[in-house]
Amino acid sequence: MQLTLLCAAVCLLPSSLALPLPREAGGMSKPQWEQAQDYLKRFYSYDSQTKIANSLEAKLKEMEKFFGLPITGVLSPRIIEIMQKPRCGVPDIAEYSLFPENPKWTSKIVTYRIVSYTRDLSSFAVNRLVEKALNMWSKEIPLRFKKLRWGIADIMIGFARGAHGDPYPFDGPGNTLAHAFAPGPGLGGDAHFDEDERWTDGSSIGINFLYAATHELGHSLGMGHSTDPNAVMYPVYGSGDLQNFKLSRDDIEGIQKLYGKRNH
Ligand SMILES: [Ca+2]
Ligand SMILES: [Zn+2]
Ligand SMILES: [Zn+2]
């Protein structure tokens, strides 16, 4: 208890005593700079790369490149705005070791199981929306999905809050909405949704579960993030028409590159 109080006292020192912020902070406030550093570490991680690629300036440039902004390596109000939007938890630029050569499922039938549900929607609605999301992808490629009621499926789907048994704890309401893992054993293919969000079937205010599920299940099939704001695989939530969305040309080209076309 005493230690906590001591720390609180130290942390409350006037900010004028703090070191000046680096050039990359672009004149933003200290909390904004700290939030930006955290964001870049989470979504633009290059840990196994060279020191140059690890600098915050380099990560900032990667982010500017991804979102089609002028490449300055300096924080701007536009970047802060993007950083504050709710988004997928999967990095835009990941450590290469996490994504070996285009991982994909090699079997023509991929199994899935819904392990846990949300309090926001009926289990009937979640089942229906997951099936709908999977169909968006499978109608473009020669792959079928089979739902399992128990046991281990290729794609384990669930809702959880905070720390939930993988190295990527959720962060409360907002910011990270969900994440999923590329095809592979164990966690591979699994899709997790933050139970601290308010999930909807599109009929009320909140996060559209069908849209989020279609995006995350794209990762479960091996899709990475797209820089195209019209793509379902764009990492930031809410840029397109969420009510009547469908896969974009970019999404379809990506998934067919991995699995080929479906023969109708
Ligand atoms: Ca969250
Ligand atoms: Zn994503
Ligand atoms: Zn998770």
C-alpha cells in the first residue's frame, strides 16, 4: 500500500520537470505521445529486425505508409485521429516469424466451434452471424466449413474480456475489438472478440458483429490487413457501409490468391 502511494506521489510531479518530447512527437501532448508509442509498439512491431526498423520514427513512417499519409516520421493530428478509432488487434506490420510463408488451411473442409458467447446477442444470433461471415468467404473459394459442437476445431471462436489465455489481453471498452490468428495448430485460426464491447446484429448502436466476424475470420483463413479502406480487411472499424457490406474486390483477390476460385 505504501509503495503504491509513493509511486503515485512521484508520478504526480509537475510535468515541467519532465524531459522535452522528441521531434517525432510533433508538438503533441505527453499523453498523446505516450498513447502513440503504445499503438506503434502493438501494431507496427519489428522486434526481430534491425535497430533502425525498431525506432519509433521508422514505425511511424510504416504507419503513414499503410494509411496513405505523407511520410514524415512525425506525429500529426490525422495520425492521432486514426489511433483513437476502434480497430482489430492484429498488427498491420507483424514480426515475420508470426506469419510464415502465406499460412493457409490445406484441407478442403475446415472445422469451427463457437466456444463462448456474448451477453449482448442470443446464441442463435451469434451462430447465424458466424455462419453468414464464413459463407462470405467460402462462396469465393473451394473450401467448406463444418461446425463442431465439442472438441477441438480448426477455428475456435469465442468472447472474452481482459486476459484470456493468450499473450494478447483485451483492453476494456473501445480500441481493440477483436483479434484472430493465422491458420496453424493450437491458437492458429482462432478468433476472439472483446466481451467489453457492445456487440449488435446491426439493429442497435454498438459494434456490428457480422462485420467484425467477417474481418476476423479472414485472418483465420490467412488474410492480412489491407490498406484499401473499402476492404473488409482494413484494420480500422467503421470506415465503410456496415449495414450492407460485402467483400471488396481486394478481399476476393486476396482470398483467391491463397485458395483459388470456387468452381460453380
Ligand atoms: Ca476493447
Ligand atoms: Zn484484423
Ligand atoms: Zn485472444
